[in-house]
Amino acid sequence: KTQLGQLGADRDSSPERFVSQVKGVLQNRAAAVEALLKTLPEAAANDYRETQKRLERARAELKDAEAAFEKRSAELTATVEQSEKRLADLRTGARLARLPKEKAEAYTAKSKRLDAANAELKAWIETKPARNEQNSAKYKAWADEISTLEKEMQALLE
């Protein structure tokens, strides 16, 4: 059922090709394989069984390897993102240390408001608000505030 469900006829597939694919799936059914094995010499039947076992092991190993790759890739992506953010924070901290106290405090206040605005926007988006004029205005207000805060923070660092 799984293999038959994966067959699909696209525009370029002829009826003959699709029928051939279905026959290919059907010939791998247990009953069809057993019937085939009865017609083969013993050595060929044993070779078929061993090859089938190797194929099943290889498919399982490939599935495990793909899952491990996806997991490790996600872990590394998170590490890269965290490290990049940490480096940016350290660079900003070093720049803030060279600023007059008032500018550093203004930057910190704007940074806190930026974090809050981003969190508010994210939480609002997760509610999947309806697309209408009122919600478009809300989104634009948040986006404008975020953009303004980012520009003001950048100006304080210059």
C-alpha cells in the first residue's frame, strides 16, 4: 500500500509507464517473491534472499543516517545562531563601554523596548490574526516602531 501510494502519474508519464511502475511494485509483494524463488535454482534463490536482506539493512541505515544528519544540522544551526548573537552582543557591549553614560543608558532602554516590541509582534502573529485593514495597521505600527528603534540605537553607537 505504501509503495503504491507513492506512485503518481505526472504530465510526462504515459499510461504504459504507470502500469510498468505498478507492476514493479506488485512483483515485490511477498507472495510474488516466493513464487519467483520457487522457480530459481537454490543458489540464485539464496542470493536473492541475501540481496533483499542487504537492501533492507541499507534502507534502515540510510533512514537512521538521514535522521541523525537532520538532528545534527539543527543543533549546529542553533549553535551558529547563538554564537553569532553572542559575538554581536559582545561587540555592542564594547562599543557601549566607550560611550558617555547617558548614551549607553538610552541605548539600553531602547534595546529593552525593541526586545519587547519584537516579542509582542511575534506573539500577535502566532495568534494568526485575520487579514484586514485594522490588523494591517497594527502590524505596520509595530514594524515602524521596530525600525525606528533600530535606527535610533544605531545612531547612538556612531
